[in-house]
Amino acid sequence: MVDRVYKGDIPRLKKELLRLKGEFSGLDSKTDWAKLRIEPLLQHAEALEERLNSSEFSKEFSRLRKGVSMFHSDLVYLRDNVKALEGVLESEKKRKK
């Protein structure tokens, strides 16, 4: 179960990060959120996805299930950062008005 959620959520979170990157690029913010947070998060998500989809680990899911807490922590980390960036984006949009 965890591997399906994990494999599904990582691409979804990557799309969210790309959307946020685009939205932040349209704002005149003093902080470059794309370089500060979004790009590192995208790199992390892409690295996780590459490893999960690699032939090296394709037959490892029975063993990977033992690492459920680690998978969960990756998802929590990415979800929390996306949520926080959404809040920053809303704040920046309000400040702009």
C-alpha cells in the first residue's frame, strides 16, 4: 500500500512544486523562493522518484515495505513544504495588492 501512495504522491507533489515555481516567478518578491526552497525540494522529489523507478530497486518492494516510516517521513516532508509554500504565496499575493 505504502509504495503505491508513495509512487503516486511524489509525481503529484512535483507538479505542485512546478506550479508554485511558476506562480512565484510572477511575483516581485524580495526572497527568491524558487531557488531557496522549490528547486531543492524538486531535486529531492526527482531523486526519490528516479530511485524508485530504477531497475536497481524495481524488485525491492517487499524489502522496502520494512522502511514504511522512512517513506512516510519523505511524504510528510514534501507535503509540509508544499503547504508552507502555499501559505507564503498567499501572503506574497496579499502584500502585492
